[in-house]
Amino acid sequence: MPTQQERRDSERVPCKLVCLFELTTPAGADAVTLITGSGHVINRSGRGLLLLLPEKVNNQQVVEIQVPSEVRKEQRTKLVEVCWTRPIEVDAQDKMYLAGTRFLFELPPPSQSPQIL
């Protein structure tokens, strides 16, 4: 089995960004609950992000995140897939969750989105 470093094919760069996120969780047989909040980007690579989130996420769950653009002054919306997750105990009652993710794709800014007539 390859080591963690061997599985990575690009360098991780530390970063400290606050990001807004949205995710859905099952709420019964035919319903979902939309959860929104803010998390932290701990580091990034060309293929993904390490996130610290206040909500539990599962492997293969898709999360929509909004991160500040380094070039533009607007937020960039990305869809990421959770590859792994680890709980982090904050105190006796609260947990945060580290989530290793990979980029699925970036959504175009609203000004570039096609208009539906």
C-alpha cells in the first residue's frame, strides 16, 4: 500500500482562508437537509483542499465551497468531493472535522452563467 506522501502527486501549499460551504444530508427516504456555514481551508494543491469544517461529512460527499479569488475580488464557487475525513475534538462537547477533498469543477461566476429564458 502506498504511503500518504506517495499518493500525493502535487505539492501542498499552506493557506489560511475562511470559506463558505453548502452541503446536503439525508433527512428521510425522499428528503435532504441543506446545511450552510463557514469553514477553513488549511492547505491546497492543484487537485484539492484540506478543509476544517464544523459539520460532519462523509467520504464521496460533494460539498460546494466559496473561496476568495486570488485574482478577482469576487468569490469562486467550487464543487469538491470528500476523499477522507477525521474528527477533531475541540472540547468535551464539540468536534470539528478535517476533510481531504479533490476538486470536481468550478462553477462560472453569476455574471458568466447562461441565462434561462
